[in-house]
Amino acid sequence: MSKRQRTAATPKAHSKAQSKAQPKAQPKAPKRPARADELASLTEQAYLQLEEMIATLQLRPGALISEAELCTRLGIGRTPVREAMQRLAREQLLHILPRRGCIVSECRLEDELGVIEVRRPLELLVARAAALRANPEQRRQFENIANSMADALVADDFIAFARLDAEFNQLCLVACLNTTAASMMRLIGTLNRRFWFMHHGRTLPREGVESHVEIAREIAKGNPDGAAAATERLMRYIESAVYGQWASGATPPRPA
């Protein structure tokens, strides 16, 4: 081999040696999929936010909204939002439109009356059972809630009453010790809240608030008959409000 040939061969050999010495690039690790518990948590978040938007009329009856728009508004991915939508559809709050999104269910008179028909015996059962079965600590909580609701009425504080009403409803479902009744009440809970906002907006009608106060106090005293009578008074008030609103043809108030 001539000197020129040896010189030409040297860089190739050197380059080959360098290639062998350099470690190969490692493939990127695949993106970790969301764990089942993380997905369930996101689904619950999406459900609670959507439920609140429907109940408080931020999403009006008949509104058409896409899945992509919901994801943007909630800041949550498609899978949890889709599962939340399906859950709300089962609760008759949404109608799913394949490849288009969903429509918020209309609020019709016959729907409201149907819910009241189911709600009345359930409310009476829960009120009686809570009055009979609440423990001493729960009775103290009912008395405190009653006093705070009365204060909220005097102050015309809707936010305080809404928070207390949620606490009151949850305490009733726990104290009644009837999981079947509690499950059924939760199923129609959003419909009940939406009806309230449809007819009252963010106002506090005296008769409705006073009925809640009376129920809480009768449960605190352990008086099932008194709790049932106060509950029946509330149901008659709600029923009359529904008939009055629809008979007048008044437009439901928009959220503040």
C-alpha cells in the first residue's frame, strides 16, 4: 500500500472507531397514561362543575354546547368530560348528540310536576327518619343550621342560605340512615336546584326559607310528625310556585 493510500484510509478507520465509541441515543419514554384514580377524580370534578352550571342556569335549558367547548371552559380533558356528560345524560339533565356535543334538557311543567310527585314521599320519609334516627351531635347541627338560615333570611344573604341548604340536605341524607332513599334524593337533587333558580333566581322567598328552618328545628327536637308537617308545607309552597310561574307565562329569572 502506498503512503497516499494509507493516509486516505486512516480517517475512515478513525471515524468508524468514534462511531463505535459513542453510545446510542435512548428512545423517549412513552407518556404515562392517567391512573384510574386520577381519571375518576377528574371525571368527578367535571361532573360537579357541569352540574353546578346546569343547576344555576349558567347553561340554560335548550343550550347546545360542544364537547370541545366544555373541555375549554372546564380546563379538563375529553375523556373525563365525556364521562361526566354521560352521567348527566343518565340523570336527564343533558341530551347527547353524537359528534356534535349535547343539549341541556328543557324545563317543562310536566317535568317539574313529575319530580314533585316523586320528591314528596321521599322528602317526607327522609324528614321523619332523620327526626327519629339523628344522633345528639347531628341534632345540634340541625339546630345550628336552622338558626343560621333564619339569620340569612333577615340579612337577605342568598350565598349563605345556599351553602346552609346544601349542608342541611346532606345532613338529612346521612341522619336518616336509609341509603336507598338518600341515593334517590341525590338523583333528583340537581333538578330541584334548577327549578329553584328557574322560579326564584338568587332571591330568598320567605315562605320557602321559613319552611326549611322549621324542618331543621323539628328534626333537632326529634319530632317526626312536626318534621313531616313542615316538609309538607314546603312541598305545597314549591308546587304552588310551579303552577303560579307557568300559569303567568313569566320568563324565568336569569342568573346574576
